[in-house]
Amino acid sequence: MNVKALILTGYGLNCDNETAYAFELASAKPSKVHISSLINGDVKISDFQIMAFVGGFSWGDDHGAGVVQAVRLKTKIGHKIQEFIEKGNLIIGICNGFQTLVNMGILPASDGDYTKRSVALTFNDKGNFIDTWVSLKVNKNSNCIYTKNLDVIELPVRHGEGKFYADTSVIDNLLENNQVVLQYAQVDGTLAKGNYPYNPNGSVYDIAGICDKTGRIFGLMPHPEAFIHPTNHPNWNRYKSMLSSEGKNINDLPVHGIQIFKNAVSYFTS
């Protein structure tokens, strides 16, 4: 099966090329589609199996990260996105894309309502833009399709509004339903417990990524498309030397980001 992935682009989004390439490496057929082309009907969402809301600064984040994009998409083609979800397709939202999904109410949808907003991604506790690498603990009890066979992973983050926040009752539901997929952690996988720099933004319960109850819709602040080759890792040269002493080479370094995309494609091909 030729899995087709729709990669949103336009209006300040800047991770479309990397995300498209990641899906290509994962054996999907990616298409970068301008948001206006979807709204105008020049391209049909129904022609795809995966939809990616990518990172960047949509509309300059002028009214808050992902706010304008969420309003525009929900108002213009919200019903088509709902149909896309109902057909059993996949959606991933990365950084600005995650912010857009929560603003639209597509995540977390704990009660099955994909239109009601219940969580927020707001300003980092430190009050500044963060660009660093983080360790993440994967919830193995989650239904999330994208994180299958992953445990402790490393990915980069780069955002100014990445703090996950919600009412206690909402958080309790997310935890109970195993919708919390990724949590910021120390190198050994022990949860960060809010401590900086392991938790870079102050997210409650160290939450870095969530999914809907089906596991088909996934949103995360870290950038998996930025770790699709061993040399993407800032310490790759040191790891190269370490692996060499073990009779291995740099290609033996686990590349966590690409596995997320491979899992998505495998959902349709397995």
C-alpha cells in the first residue's frame, strides 16, 4: 500500500521540508500542501491517510502559538478534518502543530469530542525561547501508534510556548486513559518532576506529548523530524568513537525520531 501523507505548509510554518523527508524515509509518499489549497478545495484531505501539522510560527504566533491557524482551519474545513478522523486516519501535530491541535480541540478529546478545547500550551516558565535536546519517557501503556516499541528517547525542542497546562480533572482523565504519551525525563528515564533543565518549560506532570483515546492522533512539543539520522544528534561524534570501540559504527546509534514516522506508516502497511 502506498501511504500518502499530507504535510501542511504556508503562513510561517517552517518544518515542512524536514517532515516530508522524514515520511519519505519511512516509505510514505509525502505531499507538501499549502493551507490555502486545502481551504480552496484544490487538494482533498480525503486523498490521504496521514495528516501532519508541522512546526514553525504559523501567522507569526501573533495571537498566541497556533491560535490563528486553529481558527482558520476549524472555521473553513473543520468538518472535513472531522471526517478524516472518523475514517480511521492518522494525525500528528509537532510543536506549533501540537499547539494548533489543542486549540482546535482535536486533542485530547478524552470524551470523544474533537471540537472542545480543554488543555493549553502556554509560555515557558523561564519566559524565553528554548532550543535544546531533551530525554523523554514513553508510556508503554498508551495506545499511541507512533511510539510503539520505544522507551526512553531523545529529541530536540525549540519553542517559547510549550508548557502543558490543564485543570486537575482533565489531567486525571489523561493519566487514567493513558493519553499522556511522552514525559520529560532525566537521561536514565526517571521523570523530571518539573525540574529544569530536564523539564524545559514547566509542563505539569512533565507532559511533552499526548494522544486521543484511539492513539491515532498524536501531539508533541519535541521535533521527531529533527532526529532522522545519527548525525542529527549533537553528540554524534562522541557516540561514533564510543561505538567504534565496541566494533560498531555510527549507523548503530538508535535514531528515535524516524521510528515515530515509521510506526505511523506501518499502521497502514502491517
